[in-house]
Amino acid sequence: MVVIKSWERYKHHLYNDDELGLLLDISRMNFSDQFFSEMTKDMEKVYGEMELLEKGGLANPDEGRMVGHYWLRYPDLAPSVEISKGIQDNIADILRFAEQIHKGEITGEKKQAFRNILIIGIGGSSLGPRFVRSALASPRDKMKSFFIDNTDPDGIDYVLGEIGATLDSTLCIVISKSGGTIEPRNGMLEVKACYQELGLSFAKHAVAVTQVGSRLAETSHNENWLKAFPMWDWVGGRTSVLSSVGLLPLALQGMDIINLLQGAKDCDERTRGTDTPRNPGALLALMWYYATQDQRGKQMVVLPYKDRLELFAKYLQQLIMESLGKEKNLKGETVHQGIAVYGNKGSTDQHSYLQQLLEGPDNFFVTFIEVLKDREGTSPIMAENSTSGEYLQAFLLGTREALTEKRRESITITVKEINAYTIGVLIALFERAVSIYALLVGINAYHQPAVEMGKKVAGDAINLKNKILDFLKVHPGKTFSIPEIAQAIQEEEHQEMVFKILLHLTINPEHGVNLEQGHPLPETRFFVDG
């Protein structure tokens, strides 16, 4: 075997923390021996800014907000007694509510014990708890989780079909900070209609996770839902998994949320330190900075070699890309910052794209996630005097070695095993790396103006659809071309969108829109029956 990197370099740059059960190997990133000393002044500034952030400084200036997800696992760090007490009381409230559900003290309308949880949310309000659920699930779980995280009718039908006749023993958790986000609102209304069709009260099976005073808070109060848990203005969706958003469904499933929080808290302590070689969050962020400087948009390939971590890459996509993908920096200058994240699990998906990683464009760096413990108990010996887990590690080591031979860079993060504590460590590690990297490149990691833009344009499309329908319905039985409709509703500049909307309307029966197909297709004429 060819020795690619020196043993001395590996030993020098390996971060090892026995208490966290964490190893971080950055030795296969090709930074110079001077890199860390060159970054000393920048890191001193970053550490000062991180301290201000955790003390409640205005870390999200565009929205005028504090950034407080670090307080969720260390309430005493919060800048006020009120916030600290609110966090502590909420954790106790979640644990108490979960115990009442598990004991059957709180039941559904028909007095049946709740057996399922249906989480209705979008983005971080679904992805965080879904990732942790997938990582920690076991046959011993107290409840079974289902998710509606889109406004796709067929997807909603599929989930409700899986729940089937047990809907009356299903606890629905509706998660929306404002209560106005389209996807969870639509999911809630679809599920509510399903309960009503069965003669059941949705309110007697529903819990809200939302901000005080929101539309969802008002709805849950007015309809007398079972419970409402808080979301706070200072926690963004992509960093909300250790708030009510994640802790409530995870506690209901029977998972150890206290150890999850402890893992994050302990990792925060290490990543809060100002000695960079002993700060794994700083090391990770500096590797991102090294890999992407003067190459904005360099991609990060995340390869966890563990089935339980299959959703980790998807979770990191949102955490990293929504936080770091920004057009403007804090000075208002156009920078187009960002790190594209993709990946899945090894060794399955290395069959999908390893060929390109080895011989295609060198526009990425890989982050391997290694888990040392294969399973509970012993494994049978397979071929070549090896277990299945030993083969899995061999694929990881072989892939890493092959990349290095091709001078492709990689980071390796190793944990001893998958449990609530180590998942908390991994969440905290990447959250801190995102914060530090954002400060290094001078961007606001805590707002998402482009996401809000997408929501606005979606609303415009709904308004356009309604204008089309209003026009057709006052001319029943008469056919119209796309230019005729667009001109009549004064939307000439949006003829393509008018056409796309009408195609969708003709396939679905709700509004009674029909067509006389043209050749070519854009010459089609549309009408509603007279």
C-alpha cells in the first residue's frame, strides 16, 4: 500500500477528545504549515464575535434578532433570566407531556392511547427531527413517527394511507413559527379534513409548536388543541432541532433528549475555546475556509458510512447552504458566498458518484463520517476472516486512500458509536463550524432572504392562477388561446407561466378547466364548461 500522507502529519493535526468520543482528522487537506499562523488574527476576531453572539448581541442584523440556539442546551448562557427559565421550563414541560402520553393520561377523542406521531412541518421543522429519529430509532420506541413535509397531495395521501385506521390514535404535531407558512398550513388542513371525514375532532389530537401570538397559536387556542409549545424568535428553523421542534417528537418517540442536549452542550464547551488546535468547530470551519477561498461555491461531499446517518447529508445541506449561501456580505458587497453540499451514505452511494470524484473536476472536498461501533453484540465472520462492519470500514479507508492518490482532499470525522449523546455532539460541531465560517467570510448566517423571495413568487403564482380562473368562469364554454387569456388579465409578460398553470388545471378536476389541444402544444385553447 502506498503511504500517501506522513504519519507525523496525521499525528500533528489529529483532534482527539475521549470524553466526546470524537476524532477529527484534517491531515488530508493540503493546507500549508503556515496556514494556522496566518489565520491567527482572523480567528481572534471571530472568537470575540462568537462571545458577543452567545451573550445576546445582534448577530442577525438584517432581521434585528439575537441568535440563541446555543442557549438551548445551556440555558444559563442566555442573556436574561426570562429566556433561561423559559428554556428550562420548556424542557421540563416536554418531558412531562411525553410521560402523560406514554402513560395514557392524555388520549385521543375515543380515549385510545396515542401510538403514532404525525409531524407536520417544512425545512428544519421536519428535517432536524427526521434526521435524529432516523439515527436513533429502535424497535423499543414508544411511538411511531410519520412526517408530512410538503404540499404534495399524493405525498400526503401516501402518509395518511400508511397511518390508515390508526388515525384516531395518532397525535399530530403542527410546527410553524408564524403559522402562515404554506406547506405546514396545507398539511394541517388536509389532515384536519381527513379527521373530519372519519367523524373525529382534529383539535383533540393536535399539538402546536409555534411562536407566541402567531396565527397557529391563535388557532390552537381558539380550537382548544391539546397543547402548544413555544418557538422563539432567536432560533432559526435550521438550528431548531434542540428546541421544541425536535425535542417534543423525539421525547414522544421515547428517545433520550437529555443526553442529546448534553452531547451538544459538551461539544459547545470545546468549540467555544480560543485555542484553535483544541477547538474542533474552529478546525472544521478553517478547513472549509481553506478549501473555498478564491473558489466560492466549492462543493462539500458528505459521506457517512452508517445507514443510521443516511439523512445527515440532507440535514447538513440545509444547515450549511441556507446559512452560507448569500449574495451580499455584512458590508452590503456582492460576494455570492456558499458551499454546495451533497452526498449520502457509504458504501452504497460511492457506486453512484465515486467515479467522478476520482476522475472528474477537482471542485470539491469530502467529509467522511466514520462510526467505530458496528452493532450491539458480536458480528458473524464472513468471507476473508472479516465481519460486515470490517468490510464497511475497508470501503471507507479505500475510498479515502484512492481520493488522496488523486490529490483530492478530505476530512474524516470519527465517533465511537451512534447514540443520543454523539448525535448531539455532531449537531453542535457543525452548527459551530457554520457560525465561525460565516464570520470568517463576513456574512450573515442567520437570515434567508432568497427563501422568502421564493415564498413571495409562489404567492404571485397562486394569484395569477385565480385571475385565470376568474376570467374563464365569466366566459363559460368559450375557448381562449394563451395570448388571449394573458392579454385579458393584463399578464402578457407571463404567458409561459399562464400556460404552465393551465396545463396543471386541466389534469386536475377541481376547477373544471378543459382544453382543445393544439399542434404544437402551446397553441392549445382552454375553456370551462358552460
